[in-house]
Amino acid sequence: AIMSPPHSVTTAAVQQTTKLAQNQMPPKMTPKDYVFGKVIGEGSFSTVYLAMDIHTNKEYAIKVCDKRHIMREKKAKYIKREKEVLHILSSCVKPTAPFFVKLYCTFQDVDRLYFVLSYAKNGELLPHINKVGSFDITCTRFYAGEVLLALEHLHSLGIIHRDLKPENILLDDKMHILITDFGSAKIVSEETEQTNTGEPQARRRNSFVGTAQYVSPELLTDKYASKSADLWALGCLMYQMVAGLPPFRARSEYLIFKKILELDYVFPDGFDQSARDLVEKCLVLEPSKRLGAADVSGYPSIRSHNFFAGLDFESLHKQTPPQIY
Ligand code: ADE
């Protein structure tokens, strides 16, 4: 269904031609260069549309943010952060880092900001887990492996995601992961990393950044997050893929936080032994004691865990993902 597109600026074509002729620069796109289709995602200050480039017929996901809403809610910092992170990831020296949504271009009109992103045809990971109840070990190993590779890459660039969850892990047309939503991300310098003395992170009055169920204990107590906050989230994700539900569940956010701080969770009967061992080594209250936290480059200690035995990490993004049953 074609919905009414966001309003666009005028004289776009004229501006473009002039710019190209004068500077030999790639032309700035405008909303008129796309046909906007259905809504495929909604955030608190953005809406994501499926859109087609009218020149190439290629599909994109365009994230549209309302400027007034962003200013009113004082979210400019988070939008800037997201653009900065996406830019770092999208302009990577490697032939484009797989496993991340790519930012193709940005533009704006009077009222809105537009982020043109890769379209993940198979949507969020969460409904795929929910549809089958839980993943088998082959599927869990594959997707946990892709997320681990993604985290190795992200962390090597000094980026902490801080809101990793199955809603932010999208699946492309071939069922490989594309991590998205860098609005809560943090870019750390090497010094900040060692001393942990940066600004208290992303915790605003009575609303924290991140999602209750996957939030790490240190973000709740110290407001500081390091790379190992993402390793905690990886543990939560693995648990959810195997068990079908996240490890820390309760009726309210407050009760979830209480359980997280007390490490109050159990494994259901039949939970795979090696998956359990790895989850237990990620869900450790002290961030520096999580598996991988002491690794210098990449996460060899996680890669070499029994749970991943037999998985060829180097070729993961070229493999055909296992069928989800
Ligand atoms: N929902 C939010 N972002 C998306 C994307 N890039 N592709 C598909 N669905 C999305």
C-alpha cells in the first residue's frame, strides 16, 4: 500500500543539476527521489518507511525524524550520535562491514530529517524467535556467531551499541543479520575505555537509555557502560534464542531491574549445556569478569567456547543461514 509521502522541498531538480555541474559532487537527494511506501518501523521520534529510489528502483528503509519533536524532547544529541555511528560503519575501509544497516545518504527539508538505510527485507529477529517458540542449537549458534562478529567489529571501532536486543537485530533478504538503531550508542576513546572516567552515560532524569530486559547491571548502578555491556546483552540474546523468553522477566520495569541486579534468573529444563555455560559466563554482574572482557583484540575467548565448536566464523556472512524451524 502506497501511503502519502512526507512533504518535500521544491526546486530540487534544479539545485541538483546545478550542484553536479559545478562541483562534480554526487547530487544531494531529496524526498522527491523516492516513492514512499508502507511504515516498517516506528520509534519515539522517528518513523521508518519502505521507499524506492525512482532512478534505480532499489528499495531502502528511510528513517524520517520530525525536527520539532526532536528539539522539544531534546533528542538532537542522540540523532547526531546515530548519524555519526552509521557514518563510521558505512564508510568503513572493508568492502562494507556486513552485519550492519548501511547509511546511504541523508537529507532534510524544513520539517524533517531523512536517513536512507539498507532495507532489511525479513524484519526484526524477535518475531522469528516468537514464531517458532525458540531456536534450535544450530540456529542459535549461527545467529549468536553473527552477532559476536558484529560486536567484534563495532568494538574495534570504539563503538558500544548499548541497546542490543532482538528488535534491533534485523534480517536481510538472505536472512543474515543487520544491526540497527544506534541512537543509544557511545563512541569511546582508548583512554575512556581503560579508566572509565567519561561522562555518566546516557542516563537522563527518570528515563534510561536502553531496554529494561537487556540492560546491564552496571548501567543501572553506575550509569557507566563499557564494551562488556554489549556482552551482557549477547548473553541475554542467547538465552532468549534457546529458551524463547528473555532471562529477566517481571511485571514491571522496576522488578526486572531488581532481578538483573540480583542476577535472579533460572534455566528451563532441557536448556543446552554448552549454551548454558556460555550464557553463565556472559551474565556476570562484574563487567570486567564477563567472558571476552579481558580480550585485547576481538573476542577469541568467546569464539573458542565449546558452544561455537565447528562454526567457521571467517565465512559466516557467506554461508547460507540455517533454516529457522
Ligand atoms: N525497521 C526499522 N528499520 C528497518 C530497516 N532498515 N529495514 C526493515 N525494517 C526496518
